[in-house]
Amino acid sequence: MTSTVPNAIEHADEQQPPITMFGPDFPYAYDDFLAHPAGLGQIPATAHGTEVAVIGGGLSGVVAAYELMKMGLKPVVYEADRIGGRLRTVGFDGCDPSLTAEMGAMRFPPSSTALQHYIDLVGLETRAFPNPLAEATPSTVVDLKGESHYAETLDDLPQVYRDVAEAWAKCLEEGADFSDMNRALRERDVPRIRKIWAKLVEKLDNQTFYGFLCDSEAFKSFRHREIFGQVGFGTGGWDTDFPNSILEILRVVYTEADDHHRGIVGGSQQLPLRLWEREPEKIVHWPHGTSLKSLHVDGEPRPAVTRLNRTAGNRITVTDADGDIRTYRAAIFTAQSWMLLSKIACDDSLFPIDHWTAIERTHYMESSKLFVPVDRPFWLDKDEVTGRDVMSMTLTDRMTRGTYLLDDGPDRPAVICLSYTWCDDSLKWLPLSANERMEVMLKSLGEIYPKVDIRKHVIGNPVTVSWENEPYFMGAFKANLPGHYRYQRRLFTHFMQERLPEDKRGIFLAGDDISWTAGWAEGAVQTALNAVWGVMHHLGGETDATNPGPGDLYEEIAPVELPED
């Protein structure tokens, strides 16, 4: 649903500064760091041309490689599947190439300001994404327990839905100092952010999302909690997150990460692909016209990594699927962290034991999607009796859960995301083929829209994904469970390697599951920039005094440290 939190953008004073993913755990201005004319830093000339392994060609890996290349290093990117990671855009066989489906990331909040830097850099356009009850969504149908409600705004729904929205706002205000934190984040008031968050981390680290709701007088009604779980806020139902730490949810709502989403025109995978081919104007050591693509044989990344180990001189040695063995002074690992436990043979000496524990405890969410191409956006046709859209963006407790309608205009082919589900709802689809999934989905939607023959509009085969079944991912994105704050802190702060024993340095963790905002591309970008700072520092480089990096300011803004005993 549209934002139901106090002081959200639609209720805010127009003079307030815009919200960004500025903390609350690590309130560093990555957008300012990227925009500064001095650049991200420099390395000694004696290190120019040094090879650095970048393992994983998703957004985090490509961003890290791109920035290392600009400094005069030679990133060697390893990718097991395809450039893009969970920015995966696919087409439909036999259909117009302009018809695409976003199998992973498909909607991005304006608060993702570091991500937006790269979107602008490569010249991509965005447009409003049709979330439930969003301004860009013509209509929404909420279908629960066999009863459907048609709405163009929240006020069109029955009173109980507005009661639930108000309960969520009260719950956040009373239990999580929402207005104070939202204001502090807007103003980038670091001392205030840290003071509020330190208290909440200590108080709430052991609390689930559901327990947080139950502790609120505003949510004393089970019916209200049930409706909230199925309909939620921002993008829809959140009951699949109920077992997760409430701190994960607060990071989302404080920064309005679940509001006002934009989609990337032509598909999100264009971002890493364009960065791969981009020839930066400002580059050190390498001649103008150099790109990541040109630094790799045949313009392709190295294949999957099969082994990682430490060798003499505290080097990182990488073995790939072709049997090629290369040794590096530094490496960045950006793939899903579980890969270090299963797909890649690793020396225990790669990381301190506490970091291995954190990797093992990482909790991933499952996620499934299925898309079909259709001849036109028929859902905008009007019902002759009611005058309403014949079909709408749909939230339901049926198997489909969330159905999204995506078009490029009234006379062009369009795409329906028949179902987007997480966790247990995703696992229900796992044994089924794409066509079997589609049949179940069409049956469910047929019960909601008995007058609409969706099938007659379908012009191609469905495409589907279950991220938990993808061999190089094994899950969609990280979501901390209660008590996991300490583990996440270890992973996020790994780039500060002067704190580590000398024989545990040189390999840096990055990727959205290392960030505080997993599941958001912004987290992938932020941790890539942390790793770039770490590699630069490891090789004897430094930032310009006028543009301190995340490591330079670490002592002032380090994440809250909870006692271990």
C-alpha cells in the first residue's frame, strides 16, 4: 500500500530535505562521496596496474571493479553466470524484444541516492512503478478471505484498512521514535541518529517484527495484525517478514525504502551491463577508452570461482572453473555469502572465526516470480456495469499474493507479473514448472476476476524464477533474524581491516547481504564503495582530504556495538 507512516513524503513539509538511505546504522553520505570532484581516492603510482580479484559480477562487483579501474588498478572480474546478478532482465521467446521481465530487482526508491548516481552516470531513465495504491497505479484490488475491494486510493477501502494504517503509524511512533528518526535522517543529524538508534538496537535486537506489533496497544486486535500482514505498507503484504528482526523493518520505513518506487526503463540489468562497457572520462594509469570490458580477454569476465585460499606473503589465490590459478594482493567477494560455505572450497584462514560464524548465520529469504507477455494492457478496459477497470494491481491471500500490471502504452504489448511471493509462499511454487505455476495463478485470478479471460491475451510462454533454487544464489536476499545484529555488524565492518590480524587481511566482503539494507540495490552499491576504500587503503592509497571516505570517518559513525558476553 502507499505509505502509512507519519511524516512520510505525502504528509511532509515540502521544505524538508529529501530522505536518503543515510544510516541509521552507519550514517555516511555515500552520495556526497560519489559526487565530490576530488574522486574516491588515489593509490601510489607503484601500485598502478595491480590486479585485484572481484568475485561476482552483480551490481556490487561491477561498481567496485569500475571504481578500482578508475584509480589505476586492474580488476579481474569472476562471474559464474551472467553480469548483473539479481539485476536480471529477461525477454520472452518469440515476442517483441521490448517486452521484458525483471526476475530480480524491479523497483527502486528515491532514497537510493548512491544507486541513482550510477543510474544517471550511464544515462538510464526511470519511471514510477505501479505498487499497490501508488499514484502510478490506476487501481488496486485487495482480495482477502474471498472478499474483494476495489480502490484507487486508501480512502476507497473499508474503514478497517484505514484503521490498520493508523495502527501501523502509531506503532512506529510509540515503539520506534519514527518522527524523530525520520527528521534526523532528512537533516543528516548524525549525533541524533546515533543516539536514537543506539537505544533501539539495544532494546529491539531480540524482537521479531510480529512481536513488535503485538507489543503495541495499537495492534492489540489479531484481525488488524492479520490484515496488516496480508496487505502491509508500501509494496504489499509483509507477513512473510513477521519472523525477522524488527530492526530490518525499521531500516526500511525510516528511510522510506518501500515508498515512491521507480522502475528502470528497459530493465535494471542495463545498469551493470552499461557500467561494464563504460569508458570513464577521468581515469588514472589506463589510456582513455579503457573499460572493464576491454580489460578482460574477449570482453568477458573470468568463469566461476571454485577455490579461494591464502598463500605466502598473505596473498589471495583464486582457482576458477577453467582450472586457472591466479594470485592477488587483494580481492573483493561480492557473491551471496553462502557460496563460501558450499560452492567454493575455502581455507578457514580466509576470515576470522567470528566472521565465518556470521556468514553461516546469514538468513536468506526465498522469492519467486512468474511473468507472462500479453497483447495489450486489457486491464484498463472498463467494466460496462461498474465503470471500473476490469482488472487491477492485486493483493490477495490466495496463492498469487501480489499481481503487477506493467505496460508501455495502450496500443503496445504488455507484461503481467502474475505472482510475486516470498518465503513459505515462494516454497509452495518450487516443485512446479513455469506452465504449472501459470495454471494455478490463472485459476486464482479467475476467482477474483470471473469476467476476465486473461489467457486469451497471453502471447508467449511464461518466464519464472525461484531464487532459492538458483545454484549461485540459494536465496533472494538476506533478512536478519532476532539476535543477528552482532553478526551483521561483523560483516559490514569487515572493510576496516586494520582491526584484523595481519594474516586475515586482503579479502573484502561486499554485496547487499553484507549491507544493513539487504534486498535493496543501494546496499550493494554502498558496500562496494566500502570495499573500494578498503582495497585502496590496503594498497597504500588514500582519499583526498576534502572528501573523506567511509573508512576515514569510521570512528565517528561506527555502528552500535552490543556486548558479546
